[in-house]
Amino acid sequence: MNLNDLNMDLLLNPENAYLLKELKEEVFSISVQLKNKMDSGVSVGEIDAYRGLYLSCQNALAIIDKLG
């Protein structure tokens, strides 16, 4: 799935429920990668950026859950 091709009309169309599932899986995968990177150790200068991206993924997952 190309995330750049998604729009709200596609996501909210009941016939396209699979798109929300795919989007959630993709965001979850990114979230896990970020968490693993933070757990493996990043520099002090990078930790805030990784944490911000990780929290953004968590917020996105919460929004996706509400849409579904």
C-alpha cells in the first residue's frame, strides 16, 4: 500500500475497511521499528526525535482505531 495515495474518502468508505487494517499494520510496524531502535540505543541528540516519531505512531494508531 502506498500511504501517499490514501485520503479520508477512501478510508471512511465501508467497502474499503481493509485499507484501515493495512494502514494500522503499517503504522504498527513503523512503531515497532522505532521502539526497537530506541531500545538498542541511540545518541542523546537522537532520542527526542525517535521518541517524538514513536509517540506520533501511537497517536496515529489511536486515531485509526476510532475511524474503524
